[in-house]
Amino acid sequence: MAAKPFLSIPAAAVARLPFRLLCSAAPPPRLLPFFPQPFLLQRRSLSASTVPAGRRSSPPAPVISEGRDDEDAAVGRPVCPGCGVFMQDEDPNLPGFFKNPSRSSQDETGGSGEVLLAADTDAFLEEEDDNDDRRVADDASDAELEGLDSDIDEFLEEFDKGDEDDGLPVKSATDTDAFASDWDSDWEEMEEDEDEKWRKELDGFTLPGVGYGNITEETIERMKKEKLSKSQRKRQAREAKRAEAEEDSALVCSRCHSLRNYGLVKNDKAENLIPDFDFDRFISSRLMKRSAGTPVIVMVVDCADFDGSFPKRAAKSLFEALEGRRNSKASETPRLVLVGTKVDLLPWQQMGVRLDKWVRGRAKALGAPKLDGVFLISVHRDLAVRNLITYIKESAGPRSNVWVIGAQNAGKSTLINAFAKKQGVKITRLTEAAVPGTTLGILRVTGVLPAKAKMYDTPGLLHPYIMAMRLNNEERKMVEIRKEMRPRSFRVKVGQSVHIGGLARLDVLKSSVQTIYITVWASSNVPLHLGKTENSDELRDKHFGIRLQPPIGPERVDELGHWTGRSIEVSGASWDVNSMDIAVSGLGWYSLGLKGTATVSLWTFEGIGVTERDAMILHRAQFLERPGFWLPIAIANAIGEETRKKNEKRKAEQRRREEEELLLEEMV
């Protein structure tokens, strides 16, 4: 049976309809706006009954890039070149939000006439500088010509006068040529004399180059710039400024914009929706597959926090992946390169073979597979960066993949930016910040490696046991080590304790010797205290958050977690050097020096990583610190200002009371 139509109109009624309604086309259906992945994340909270079965079966679109060009193109959304998240312009409270830069119209310039653009301004200034150089050169050449004309006139007058007075014969053409040749030979002799003088001054030595003392490539470039004219320096400065503006004008998400300009993440709601990086899924699984070349894994570790930044979980996954690749039909096993960054933060006495040996030993103890190379570098001081990129190129070859992995805030993006700078490659600068978890997705870096080799910047691995994860931005700045560490040493007896701010405490419980040496290696912005262990609870109640910072403020003490301690047995064989370290992840470490055995107790917040290891730095401070507080200047000034205000308030209150008493006496 045929289905009945939803609406039937009689033929007579149709005949009476206007002609324009009968001929007009039906309006197009209204299309719903396209919502990217963040909208799908919001819909996860909906109940299954409200979502149709067909929609529940479709997988959600990814939030972060996996570094595959074909899959990124299939998503249909741009990837942020600063952090690797898929961008969207729908909701500012969702990951990857960005704004298209608005172009100002001519009406906003205040008139409809011609407007001088930035490029035109630069061209105008360059033309003015060229004109200035040309005018200076013309003035100098005119002055030289005028002087030369006057000299020639004077010479001819004297020559003619001499011929008339002395009756000398007029010189022939041959004499004139000889005179001209003598003139040229004089100039050649003068030039030879200048060259000979210069060679004698050098006395067999050449100008200092890269590697001579503290001379780097930047120093050579600076010496070259000093020889440029003023207009050339202006032109180069404008070109550098224009290049920097073009680099900063690259479209990035609002999160990268906040990190680059303000050093913090402003939108915490979108931060909570970003998924964690799955190392086993994104990297270990790829290493198991057959590839055209030999993969190279660059493991980045912060030397100032080696145990806290060493990716133990990734090292275990890499070990399993390497073993699986050996058992498979893969051509070659991946090469593992360990890169220790920020060596400029360690004392200069530590540079050398011993640090290299110590790093290899700690990496093996923490579960790293066999290392093909170890490099200790400093991007800030340009130490061994060029050697590292050369080694990576030789190891990768023309077709291999290079994976840069490491913990959050270990310096991976900074290292890749340094690679691009050394190679002279213009890439969109990867976002760098002191905030953990700057990179979110896998970013492919082009131009650094030759041919078809690819380099990938991966998100930082999450280490929840480091102290920085518990702190806010201001507290994180205090514990962050930005300058070369300086030791602060104490001679500690049994029954005494050493505090590092309000974050860690080391008690000496028992010892076979009378005293032991304890050296603190941490940020100079964190205060210290040496006192009796029996007063530690009182010290915590009165001074944590005030004199012993971080945490900043007494109310923050309980927010960081439960305060707990653990007992550690230590031993040493010499008083002259440190024997072992007790490291607190993300904060620093205690170095102990003794000739005997002792029992100590380390107190910190529950869940923070504590490691016992061989001493990284052997020496201690030249002078010992006294018992009591060791306060940085900023905290000491703040406490002094607070004390001054309290004293003024107390004196004002006392004067008010005295005036009231005098007034009462007069009334009586």
C-alpha cells in the first residue's frame, strides 16, 4: 500500500497560488556549524542515552599532533607550530584556541591618503643611509680632488719658474714617462712598507679564532660588525628586527602566546582537557617497525636535576623496544644519544672526564640501554652544540628519523632552536618557557637535517614526583636554577638539622664521628637554616612560608602535602671530598662528606622523589656557614620592611596610649 503524503493540496488551490511561489526553488537546508575536537571532548560528559548510537561509534578527532603529515592533513585543522596542538577558533576555554590577526583598514589611519607602510619605511631609511654614505664619500673625494689640483698647480708653477730662472731644457716625453713611473713606484713602495709593517707587528702570529680562550663564533661575528659603517649597522639591525617580527608573527595558539610573552598559562580550563603524552604508543611502537634508516634517539637530561629529569619510564620502554627490534628482521637497532644540558649551571671544576663518567654511570643505574654517545652541552654558552649536531647528522644519514625525548622542562625545544640557529635555518621558533609541559604534540622540524632525514620534537614526559609540580609560578621561579650553583657548606653535629626553604630537611640522627660536612646544592634564591632538631617542629610552625620559602605564605604549607621522613644510612672514606649525595627531585641535593658512618633522616612532602647516589661534585665551599638562617637579599629585605612597618605601628599605638593617659590626667 502506497504511503499517504504528509500534506495534499487540491489542484484548484494550486492553480490560485502566485506564479513566483510555484517557480521559486526550495531554500537550501541550513547547515550546522562544524565543531572541532574540543567540542567532542565536552560531549564526553553527556549520558549514553542522549547520544545516538551512530554517533557513539565514531571516534573523536585528536587533540594533539602525532607528527604524521597524512594524518594531520586528514584532521583538517592547522597544527600550532609552537606546541603541536590542533588549533580551533570556536571556544577560548578549549585546547588550541587561536585568533586570526585582524588587519586595520585605511579608515583607521585617519585619512584616505597614502600610508607609509613598514616595508616602505625601511626602504626609505635604507635609501637615506645610502645617500648619507654617498654624500660622505663625495665630500671626501671632492676634498681630495681639490687638494690634488692645488698641489699640481703649485708644482707646475715651480717647475716653470725653475725653467725660466735656471734655463733648464724642457723635459721630453721619455722623461715624463720616467717621472710617472717613479710616481707609481713610490706608491707601490708605500703599500709594501705598510704590509711589511703589519707583518712585523704580527711577528708570525695570526688573529685569534674560535676556540682561543673565550672566543666563540658570536665573538668573531661581533668583531666583524665593529668594522661596518654606521649605515650598514643600521641596515642590519632593521633586517634582524624585521626577521624577528616575521618569526613572532607566525600564527600560534593562545597558550603559546601566553607562554612566550608572559611566561605562564592563563587558561587552566583548557589545560585540564589536554591528554597526557603516551610514550609507548607514539614512539616505542614506531621504533619496533621496520624503517629505511637507523633511528636516532636523543635523550635530553637536565644536569642540574639529573635524577629528577631522567626519563626512567621512557628508558624502560626504549630498552624493551630495542630488544624487540634486535629480535625482529629490522636492519639496525636505533642509536641512543644522551645529552646533558645546562652544564653551565655546574661549577667549572666539574667540567671534564669525571662528569662524563659520572653521567654514564648514573644513566646505567637508572635503567638506560647501551649509550652510543654522551654529550654535555650548554646552549646558553654555546658549548659543544655544533659537535652534537654534527654527530646526529652522521648517525642519522640521509633517511633516518631523529627523536628528541626528555622530561618536561629539560630543554628539548631550546636545544632544537639552537640546532636551527647553528644551521642557519629559519623555522618557527618552538615555544620555550620555564613552565613544565610546554610542548603538547609531536612537532616535525624541517631544515635541520639534510635530505629526507626528519627530526621530531616530542612532548615532555610527566614526572609527578618532582617538586616543581607542587609549586605555583612564583615558587617555581625561586627553586629554578638560573645561575651557576655555589656551594653552601655546614659542619653538622648529631641532633642538628639543615633546612632547604620549607621544602626539605636533613637530620643527623647517629654518627660514628663527632661532626660531618653537609653541602647544599640548590638555587641561591632559596633560604637555608641550621639548628637543633628538637626545635624543628616549632620552626615549621613559625617560619615556614615566611623566612623559609617556598612555600610563599603559611597557608601554602598544608597545601603541598603530608610532611614525611625516611631514614638513610650513609658512609664515607675521606674528610677532604664529598662521599655521597641525597637528591630531592626538582629542588637540589645534599652532599655529605665524612670518614665513617652515620644515620640521617630526610624530610620532605609525600610523593617527592628522593635518590641516594655517588657524589656528583666532590668539593665543598671554602668557608663554612654559621648556625641560624641564611637568607637571600630579597627575602631579607622583605622581612626587614615588614618588621619596620610593625615597629612603626607599635610605636604609633604606644604614642596614642600615652596621649590618652595624659588627656585623662588633665581631665582629673
